[in-house]
Amino acid sequence: RVLETPQNGGKGSAVQRGMLAARGQYLLFADADNSTPIEELAKLLAKLTDEGYDVAVGSRAAEGAEETEKSFLRHLLSGGLRFLVRNVFRIGVRDTQCGFKMYTREAARRLHTAQTIKGFSFDLEILYLAEKLDYKVAEVPVRWIDAPGSKVDTTKEAQRFIRDLLRIKLNDLRGAYVNA
């Protein structure tokens, strides 16, 4: 089913709307450019159905992942952002930004209801909340292809990511996630 949005509210807003409207027992979101082939879905689903995880995260950083070449700038920025996430949030997931994640319906509802970040950094907030709420999170190695012709301005998004990283930390310090 297709959801219409009157205006572009950001990637996080679109995923949030989709997750809250979805009807399935297991809910997946995948980037529209198919950078992670849909065939990788079986790996994530197995973590939820066979191993009892609440959230399965496709990862380009996990051992066994296959990733096509990225530009030097993109490689440098993603490494730096992973370092910041590891040291500021202590999240167990190394690749928070891969656009291929699956949840149980209950986890998706709770996490995306509490979500406040509407742009590209929403994944970080969702995974931070998942760890705070003691959800069982699996990081799953996937194949990832750098889609040619991406319209994402890597430098601008890195700046927004750092701003959102601080916003998530401030939200937590202010108690914004207490009732999540």
C-alpha cells in the first residue's frame, strides 16, 4: 500500500509514517535505491523469527559484509561518524545508518512513536532508544552497493548528523525519552 505525504518531511518522517501505518508482524524498511538488495531480507527475518531479536540491522561494518567502493570523502566521513556514535552513545551497532532494518511490530510501534528526528539521522535515535529500552538488537552483515547518481550531499548530511547526534543526547538528558 502507498502512503501519500503532502510535503517532504524528511527520510525519518517518511519511515516513521510507514512504520506506524504498517500492518505486518515483521516490518522492514529499505532504501529506495536498492543499495542493499532485497534478497538480504531473509538474513534479517531469521534473526527475528529464529533467534528472538526485536530489531535486525543491516550492516556494512559487520564481519562478512560486502560493500562496493565508496568515494574517499564518503569513506572518511562514515568512519568519523561511526567513531562519534561509538564514543558518545556507546551503541553496540557499528553501522547505524544502513538503510535496511527490520523490526517486530511491537518494537517498531514503540520506537517510531518515540522518534523525534525527522531527517537522515533518525536511525541513530531509533537504535539509541532500542538499547535504552533493552530491545534485543542484531547487527547483520549485508551486501551493499553504492548507488550511482545519489542526490545526497554527504558533507551537508554529515553536519546535520552531528547536530542531530547532539540533539538526541540533549533530549535524553532532558528526559524526553523517559516515557518511550
